[in-house]
Amino acid sequence: MRSARSPRIRPRQPYCRIADLVEASIAERQAASRYLKALASAGVLREQSFGREKLFVHPKLMALLTRDDNDFEPYFRG
């Protein structure tokens, strides 16, 4: 069962925009920006400017989509 606080988004592309979180009613614009920047700081996403908009790209997903192999480094080594 999903919590009311964690709406599910089905990604249609290997990146996310601040507006995507706002349109999905996950967060207001400023909070969405903070969330995505925190994920970029943690190395999960990579922030890229595209015109006036910022895209937050998932580099490991991009690698899976564009490479012949599926090998990549884990986020954390334990």
C-alpha cells in the first residue's frame, strides 16, 4: 500500500525537471528544487542546464539505455 505522502511517478524519460515534481503534486517549486539538488549532491542525479530550464539526469539509467553492457558502480560501497 502506498502512503498518501509518496505519490508514484512513472518516468517517461531518464531525467526529471522541477516542473515534473510540481505537476505531480509532490512539492512546490522551491521544495522540488531542493529535493532534486540534494539528489544531485548525493550523486544520484546530474544537474544540467538546458536553455532556461534545469534537467536532473539519472546518469546510471542513461548508461543502461545507451551502452551494450549493464555494468556500473554502486552508489555506496558497504
